[in-house]
Amino acid sequence: MTTVLILFLIVLGINLLPAFGPPTWSIIVLYGLTTDLPVPLIVIVGALAAALGRLLLAYGFRYLRDYLPAKQKRNLEAAKHFIDNRPKGALLGLGLFALSPLPSAQLFEAAGLAGVKLMRFTAAFFLGRIVSYSIYAATAGVIRKSSLGDVFVETLTSPWGIALQVGMIVLLAALTQIDWARLLGNDDKHPPAAKS
């Protein structure tokens, strides 16, 4: 039971990081290779911890929204309205994103800033992670040939990995600058947010 708790806490901690965290899949693979835990248990615990970590990260960024200028709040409100009115498309997009190896921290940060409904968002992320972690766990034999330390170092020092993280942070910042109401053609549907 202690091994499961440690797995949960490690994955939770990694998914609370706003950027530059090691990939969660590497922890899933490590546990699959070095413990006697059943792979389905590792995958479920890992996905639950990842989803909870991202949910808490999004809630943390929701509180930062109060410190944004009024214009950025209006922009985010328009994005929220668009996502809330198309929940199936948003959840499908998130599910596909959750299957990809792209970092998800900035996606949840953006969701928190925009104020979208986080429970559906997190549920779709959880389901996507169940699938992707299952794939990683199933291919652990291939990954066994590389050192986990090398995976961490490569993730944190690779020019492509750093560029991807920085690019995602820039996209997050750009999200708040876009006039979503005008871009989506519904200027008149959103009253201006209160001045801060």
C-alpha cells in the first residue's frame, strides 16, 4: 500500500508543476519495471493522481485571474463562453490532446484562467491518460533499455523539450491577449467585465 501511495504522491507532485516537470509516463514505466504492482493499478493510480494534480493546478490559476487587467478578463470570458457552448468539441479536443505527448500543464492553466467547467475537462483528461499510460506501460520493455535518469535529463535539457515548454507558456500568455469575442463573432453577447 505504501508503494501505491508513493506513486500517487510523486505523480500528483509532478502534475502540480506549472512547467518543466518530468514526463509522468516515465514514472508509470519505472513503477511497471521495478515494482510488483499490477500494471492496471499503476495506470489507474497514475491517471487519478495526474488528473487531480492538473485540476488543482487549474484551480490555482483560476485565483490568478483576479489579478489580470479587465481587457484580459473579457477575452478569457469570451473563450469560456465559446468552450461552454461547445462542450462535446472541447472534450474531444482535450481527449485527443491527453493522448498526445504534449505538455498538458499550460492547457489546464488556460482552463483555470478562462474559468471553464473543470470537472468535465478533468474527466476527459483522466480518460485520455488511462489510454496513454496503458500504452506506455505495455511498451515498458522497449523503454527498459534506456535509463530513467537519461529520460529526465533529456526532458529537462533537450533544446526541443525546452522550446516546447517555452512555446506553450508563450501560447498561454497569448491566450489572454486574444479578443475572443471579436474573433468568434459574438461581440455583443458579452458585457464588459468590471474594471479591476
